[in-house]
Amino acid sequence: METQTLVYIFVALSFALYIGIAIWSRAGSTKDFYVAGGGVNPVVNGMATAADWMSAASFLSMAGILAFAGYDGSVYLMGWTGGYVLLALLLAPYLRKFGQFTVPDFIGTRYYSKAARVVAVICLIFISFTYIAGQMRGVGIVFSQFLQVEITMGVIIGMGIVFIYAVMGGMKGITYTQVAQYCVLIFAYTVPAFFLSFYLTDNPIPQLGLGSQLNDGSGTYVLEKLDNVLVQLGFNAYTDGSKSMIDVFCITLALMVGTAGLPHVIVRFFTVPKASDARKSAGWALVFIAALYTIAPAVGAFGMYNLINKVDDVEYAQVESFFTAWEDAGLYAWQDKNGDGVMQYRPGVAFEGKPEFTGQRGPAGERVISNTPNAESANEVYVDRDTLVLANPQIANLPGWVVALMAAGGLAAALSTAAGLLLVISSSVSHDLLKSTFTPNISAKGELLAARVAATAAIVVAGYLGIYPPGWVAQVVAFAFGLAAASLFPAIFMGIFFKGMNKEGAVAGMVSGLGFTFSYIAYFKLMNPAANTADSWLFGISPEGIGVIGMAINFAVAIGVASFTAKTPLEVRRLVDSIRIPRGAGEARTH
Amino acid sequence: MDDPVSTADHGDADHVGDETTATEKAYWRENTRLLCSLLVVWFAASFGCGILFRDFLDQFSLGGYPLGFWFAQQGSIYIFIVLIAFYAVRMRQIERKYDLDD
């Protein structure tokens, strides 16, 4: 069967599965809608958390980032997994014991203040929308790559699917579809990785393959060979980074703390029956995440090795078909600067910006581009990083069904994350803004309806952002983690561990942490991108890592303000005492 | 980790309102001690071995992996899993010991 037909079949089957699950698990109450009834098995919840967590970026982009950044890419591996240790140890069990529905619920109740709740809602909505626009874009890209559908149409189909199971099923529908999506995405990610590892090293386990010798008879290790090849071409060695140590340190810490403070991740731990289950569930989530995250470095390194082998110093006329296929898709390009008909892959960009094809063919048969060549670099090849994972099955000549599987996997990753984000946005509107702040008399039925309306509105906004991505989206992904690290994490952490933290301290801390981080990122990313170099950064910390300083400011301001304002009321101190003790969690509290 | 603000600035009088029993206090102290030691390991595995002492560790290797690079891209993740698993099991024992399990 043709690959294209297989892609349609795989994607259609996976969609039918998600919709079937959605019909089976319709939400009947607000508790079903917000926390799936609070009775989800910890292993199941761990798997759903993993799908929720691993977005289109993890599935499609991470291995590409690792391939092109080498050691520097480690910040994402450690940053996006280490946060689960903080979650399991410091937040999840206590928030589950607290037992309400949303993150602003906890902040509003613990700091006995509507202002604190509203500040938390603002942080949450900002963080979640930044994130979700990227997911809808990911859906559109997968559709356009594999199904030859326009990006706009792809986004609309994705919106339709998410609408069906997120609006009907709420958290309950999302949880069980995410389990199915996890299975699809992990299978799709690991199968080509096993083939690839076996193909280069004779060892099918990618984690071991990356530490093994190449099977070309030379007896050199994969990483050693890759280091040598890259250094010869003028790149940094793969196992050596170019970022400064303080920057690597701060980015990793900001990503870890940010992960622990992301509302759509935290809220998943409200769905398990008991506080002790929240700990277990975080552990399982990390096991399921690690299954992909420990393979990604191997996929990245193997992909880089293959790419150099099959592209650099190869005559265009002789290049394998994967190159021309991606060139036709506009994601690879070659500009024959020295006119020798041979492709040279070197450090630096081949030309400014993304390729602009003129529609003509050059002397060697390549698609001609009109971009001005970058005279400072001998590089002639443009490769879109995000193609690395998708191109791997083709580069390694894997069968058509593996390619089809990748399409279904990429969609599963993007849809599951989008649904989780939509849910926290809608519940923060219906529960925190309407029920708890502005219209406390709303009935349970009215609240459920409001949640569904809010979810629908959020899907439409997310879809719009996916179809017309504002230029800043890609620039401000750092926002989501930095802001979560600087605002929500410290407020929740101190809410549990510092009984004396009061409302004045917490609000002042959140506002100052958020304000500082927001201004720093906005200055370097939006207002003055030209100044975005290590020399002008505070302590040499890039905007990606500045959340760490924001977090320190939050802690310092909060503790300072709390020390000379009124102490926390007795009932709040009792609340903190009760969430520290696992006994008596029982049902999620309904109000 | 216990409450620097109130003990430092309001004095012990505050704790009159905190009706925690001696068992609950002992339980919490044991929990925070365990947390601190596990966070030390967390920090050492990722920030220590993977970042701060990477150059030193890179002179050793694990198969084809330079050791510091292995910690940064593989080892730290495995250690994180072990940490959470250990914490879940150990906390279960501590809760049972103080009869506070859920």
C-alpha cells in the first residue's frame, strides 16, 4: 500500500479511537469536568500526565534541537524532567490533600484573598495561551506535511477533534483520550528509533546504541565519530556546548521550576484519589516521559550523523530522495555558492531568513532561492530543525507504515497537550472567575455550561493563533516557563511550607516576580532584540533562564513583606496543618 | 524549612494557635529532613554532575559516553525516577509509623 494511503488510515483510526473514548466518558458534573471525578488510578494518571506534558515540541522538535545544539540541548532534557522531582516532593501530594479543583483555588484560599486568586488566574491564562498557540500550529504542520492539507484546514480539523472530547468529556474525557494518545505517540517515537539505532550500531536499544561503536567496522564510538566530524567541519564538538555555565545552570533551573509550576501539569494531580497517589502518579508520569526523553538524545545524534553523511560533500545530482522530498516541501534548501555542484554543510547560516523559492531550477536541478547568500559562511545547506524526527524514517529507508505512524504520533502529542491546556483555561474562567469571584450564586449546572462555553471560546482563540501565528509566539515560549517559575511556583511552595506567609507577602511576591521576568524577556525578545547578547544580559543570564532571578525576587519580596504585615489568620494556619497530613484526603471537596 | 517568617518575626506566641499534635510535628520534621536529603541528591545529579563538574567527569567514559555528558542527557533522568520512587515508598513507611496514612 502507498505511504499516503497508510497515513490516512492511521490518522483516521486514531481519531476514531479518541472520539469513541470521548463518547464513553462524558462528564456529568463539574467534578467530572474539572478533575475527572477525582478517582483516576495513579498509573493511568501518570500516563495521561505524560501525554499532557509531551507536546508537539517534545515529539517533533526536541531531537532536532539536541542534534543541532549537542550538549547545550541538555538543558531541556534535565529541565523538563527534573521538575517532576519538585512536583512529587514539594507540591503534588499537598495540593491533592487540599482537594479543590484549580491552582488559583489553592492560591485564593491559602492566601484568603480574591486579589491573589485573580493574579493567579492572569498568570495561568497567559502561560497557557502562549503554550497552546504552538500546539495548534504543530497540528497544522503535521497535517500539511503528511496529509497534503492546507495548514488552515489542518488546524480547523484539529480544533474539531479537541472540541469533541474536551468540551463533552472535560477532564474525564481528556484523561482517557490522553492515555490512548500516549500509547500512540510513544510507539510512533520508539519504533523508528530502534530501527535507526540498529541500523547504525547493531544495538536496537537507542539509549545503549548512542554509547556504542558504529557498525562500519572502524570501532569508533558514535559520539567520538560525531565529535570528530563536526570539529573537522568547523562546528563545536557535539559533546561540548557553546553556552556559558551560568546560563546552562539558570535555564535548566528555570525550566525545572517552571515545569513544577505549570497549571495544566499540576491540575492532573487533583484527579487521583489520595495524597499518596499523587506522589506515585508523579513517579509514573516521569517513567513514561523518560521513555521518550532518554531516546531523544539518541535520535538527535543519529539524525545528525546521517544528515552529515548523506548531505555534506555530496553532489546534488547524487543526493538521496529524502533531501529532494523535503526540498520540495520547502524545508530544506541548497544554495550553490561556489558553483561546484556539491553541497557543503558548514557552521553558520547559508543565507538570511527562511528560503524564498523562485520557482526555477538551477544548473544541478536544485530549487533556486532568491535569498541573499551569507558571505561570511561557507555553508550552503538550509535544514529546518523540526524535520529531523520526521525525516529519520525516510533517511533510514524505513517502511511506509512507520512514516504513517509518525504522523499519527505527532498529532497525538499536539492534541493531548492542547486539550489539557484548554481545560485549565476554561476551568479558571468558569470556576475561579465566575463561581468564586464574580457570580458566586451560579448553579452547578450553570457552572458546567460556563465551563463548556469557555472551553469552546478558548479553542476558537487557540485555533486563530494557530492559523495566524503572531510573530512573537516562537519568541516567547520562554515566557511560559519563566513566568511559571517566577510567579506560581513560589506562591504554592510557600503556601505549603511557610505557614507564616500571608496574603500581602504572596501577592507582592507574585507581582514583583512576574513583573521583573516579564519586563526582562519583553525587553530582550520584543523591544530591543539587537541587544540580546551575553554582554548585555544581567549576570550573563539569557531571557530563557531569567525566571530563576524572578523566582529569587519573588521569595525575597514575599518574605520581606510578610515579616512586617499582619500575620496569617488562625484558620489558614489550620488549613496548612491539615494539608501537611495525608490522612483524610477523601473526596475532592465540592462547594 | 519550617516557617522562618513567623518564628523569626513574631515569636513563639504565634504557635498557640497552631494546634498540631506532637505526632504531627514529628511526622513533619521527618518528612522535611527526608525532602532535604533527596533534594541534595537531585541537585548533585543534575546541576552537579551534569553541569558544574561536567568537564571533570568528561575525562571518564561510560561506553562511548563521556561521563558528564551521560549525566546531562541520560543519567540525571534515571536518578530522578529513582528519587521519586524512593520518596513514595519511604513516605508510606513514615506515614504508617505515625499512623497518619491516607
